[in-house]
Amino acid sequence: MTIDFDTAIARFDRCTFSRVWTIDFPVGRARAADLIPIWSDGRSAVYSVASRRPGCLSSAPLRR
């Protein structure tokens, strides 16, 4: 099964993961209101998930 990048960014489990690392995609390519870029080297980027989605065990904002 293949999932395109935009679908993967929209659907990854924000209840489990507080960070997402995109490899071979420039910073800003992961377009989601709750993702904040925290590191980039031009070809890859790490994003922090700004807040938990409803339905997670903890809905408290994540620490940065």
C-alpha cells in the first residue's frame, strides 16, 4: 500500500507521536496547522505537534 506525503501528514497518529521527521522534503512541505518546524537542514525537517487532538488520553499541550 502506498500513501502520498500529504495524506500521511494529515493522518499520522498525533496521540502517539509528538514529533515527525520528514526526510528528503524541504521545511514547510508538511502543511498542517498543528506542525511547527523545529529543525531543518534544507532537505529534511523535524516538526513538533503543537497540541493533542481530541480523543487522546491526554489533551494537554505538549512541552517544547
